[in-house]
Amino acid sequence: MANIAIMGFGTVGSGVFDIIRRIPEILKRNANGEEIVVKHILDIRDFSDHENAGLFTKKFEDILNDSSVSVVVEVMGGLHPAYEFTKELLMSGKSVVTSNKELVATYGTELLQLALEKNENYLFEASVGGGIPVIRPIHQCLTANRVLRIAGILNGTTNYILNEMINKGKTFDDALKDAQAKGYAEKNPAADIEGHDACRKIAILASLASRRFVDYNNIVTEGIVDISLSDVKYAEAAGCVIKLIGYAEFAEDDRLYSIVCPMVISKTSPLACVDDVYNAVMVTGDSVGDVMFYGKGAGKLPTASAVVADVIDAVKHSERSKKIAWTDVGYNFMISPDEKKFSYFIRTSATREKIKEVFDIKQIYDIGIDGEIGFITEPVAESEIQKKTEALGSVLSSIRVME
């Protein structure tokens, strides 16, 4: 029998508890015959009316000092005290499973190394993509490849908003209000719509693929707050859609270019048809080519299913560490934004003649909005696009195009 504890009984924590109670025999079979039992649930709120009230505690020490608990689920969220608790648990000889992307992106290097030293496991499949299996495939299934690129729709809230704009013609503000009304967006949606959530996730994926710590503070991050309904309509005219993309490209010299930003994507791309609150991650390997992982990127049971899968993995590998880790190399290996060239979708009120003076373009898109037109540039560096848009003047929007 494997005793586990859950720290945090919110949406994901309660989902983990529900799954363990609902399908115990399936979990036992998948854990090589070990029955998985929840012994403690840590939460500062009062659950005295809960049918399993005896499991709840407000004291972290009840979990830390219980030698019968071998795996702890950390779904508290935030950095503190999640970091301190996780560190103490690993040092005491317990494996930890988490869905906490902020914690993994910030302290993952240290916590993974500590797990190796203590021969325990620190597993985080649910930290990226909710219920989508992507961490384990990158760590295991794609290790015969040099990863060339990762590009993903990593935030369900922003994807829902853009989907409402694309398919229902809603303005950004109206789509955001709708997302909040349905519970897809927080009252303060900044982490989603400003791109910070997706930034932490692409940092985790890039760290995992490169085996080097990628600091999300070094990733250029732009949200979707400036995307207008006109931008969406022009993209449609060009046979494209706009998505918030977490992007990481690995150069042959082992440097990394990474960005989170809205991108114009051709409708022929598999990422273009990812709608609603779904997520998708496309990984390009030098041997396998493109592979895509798709599914619900958030939600109680999808995320909890990934957490419980990690619990099973930790139980099955209780005698050894799975050796998931990356290293802080101590220097900045990020490619500067000006070394990477993108084509840009430009919406402008400048004349056609002025556009052709400044840019070498093949086609101009006119959708009948008075006084403005759109076009896509040739691939240019960031400093060059800034100079050209300044020379053009009257630029209403400028959005990168993902090849």
C-alpha cells in the first residue's frame, strides 16, 4: 500500500482525491499492485463538514513527519510556501508531484537536483498543458531526437478569447467578459492575457528539451490585449488565424531563441484548428519531424488525471529517481531578438504607394475597412521591422507570422 498526501484542496486537489477514490482498482493495477491511499489533505480552510473530514489537517508537519507517506501531491499554487514545503519533503525522503508551473519554472533546477541527490522523484507533468501528456514524451519518447523547435498554444483562456473573436466576431473586451462569466478567465486575467502563464510553460518545455535552465525572465513576452477584431478579419483574408504562441527554437550552436506572442498562422497548420480552451504543443525533432500533443489544457479532472499519473509513476519508481533534471549553466545562451527573422503582418492606414516604397511585398489585403489595408512582409529582423514601420508611419498593428 502506498500512502500519499495532498497539499491544497482546490480545483485540482479535489480532482486528484476524486480520481483516487473513484477508480482504486485501476490505479492499483497500473501501480504494479500497490493500492494508493490518501492519508492526509493539507488546507488552511475548514472542511469539518466534509465526509472525509478526518483526513484534513492544517499542519504541514503532519505530512512531513509521517514516515508512512511516500508521495506528496503539491497543488497549492504560488511560490511560497509551496517551495519551502517541497524542499523539506524531498529532503525528508518523500517524492513530490506538482501541477505548479510557477514553482517548476522558478525553482525547478534546485528541486530536481535535490530529488536526484535524495533518490526521490519530483514530477510535474500537469504543470504544462493540464491533462495533455507532453513532459514525459519529451523526456522519454523523443530522446533519440535533437529538438529543433517547440511551438504551442499553452493557455486555454487566451485561446478561447481569440476563438470567440475569430468564429463569432466578438471584440476582445466582449470575449474576455464571456470567458470570465464561464469561469475560463480569472477576475484579474493579467497572467493569461499578458502572456505570463504561457511564458512559464514554454520555459519549462525549453528547459526540459535542452537540459539547461531557461529563465522565463529572459523570454520576450507579449500578450493579446492589443489584438483587435480588425486584425482577426485581415488574418482571415490572408487564409490565417491569430493564436498566442509559446515558441522556442534551438540553434545548432546550442543557443535558444524563445518568445511568447500573438502569431499569424496559416490555416494549413495543425495549430490553427485548436479552438475553445484546448491546448496543443507541436515539437519538431530532427528525426521524427513534427509531432503534436493536443487536449484540454486545464480543468479539474484533466489536470488531476496528469497529477495522478505522476503519482502512479512515483509509486512504481519508489526505489529510484527517474533522473529528470536540467542544469543552470551560469551564462546567458539566449539568442537576441534581433538575430531571429520573422515575416510580419502589418495593418496600416498608409497608401499602397507608400507601402511599396518601404516594403518588398507580394500581396495587399483589403477587406473594405475605410482608410486601411493589410499586408505581410518579407522575413526581417526586429530592428529592421522597427525602422521600416517608422518609415511607413500610420501602422495600426504589427504581428509576427509563424512559418
